[in-house]
Amino acid sequence: ENARHLDKGGAKALIALKKSLAVGKNVAMIADIPHGTPRDAGLGIVLLARLSGRPLVPVAITTSRRKVLEKSWDKTTINLPFGRSSIVIGPPIFVAAGADDAEMERKRQEVTVALNAATDEAYRLVDAPR
């Protein structure tokens, strides 16, 4: 699934992101792959970390006022103004330059767990009774 996605423009995006990182910029991307399993990180983001030497930093942002697009494949959420907001940043995840396929899969799973933990905490913070 991830290899097919890279064939559809993902490789060009990965190269552009790597170039941005190489000149000292930070980049952000959604970890799950289009029409894959929602909230399940793809290998592309892990590959970028391996190639660039830069860590992955899991981040979740949400608001107490939001609209969930129930018919979208991943239940996309649109944050709305005039509510409480929360940004949760998890610990950085490093991927070694020599990571083999098994290590890449472990890191992909680690990213998934870290993003889900950050997301759950972000929702907990904004949805907690005041």
C-alpha cells in the first residue's frame, strides 16, 4: 500500500521534504496514508526520518468546538474557533540511518502509538469538564 502511494507522487513529495530538511527547515505532514487505516502511520514518514536524520515529533491539535466529517475515510475533524484548544507534543522518535525493514516497521508502529497517545490526550484536555 505504501509503495503504491509513493508511485503516485509520494516519492516527489518525499524528495521535496528531504531537501527542505537539508537546508534547516522543519516540515509537518500527516502520518497516515490516504485511504489507508485511519490513525495508522505509513512508512513514508519513517523513511523521511531515516533519510534525513531528523526526529519525528508527534503532535496533536484539537479544539473543544469541532466538526467531524463522518463520511470521510478517516473521519477528518475540522477545528472551529471560539472554544478551548490543546496542542500535545510527544517525545521525539529517532530512526537510525541503517534501520532495516524490521526496525522501520517497529518505528512505524511507535509513531502510530505516539500519535494516538498525543491525540487522546489532546481530546481529553479540551473535552474535560471545567
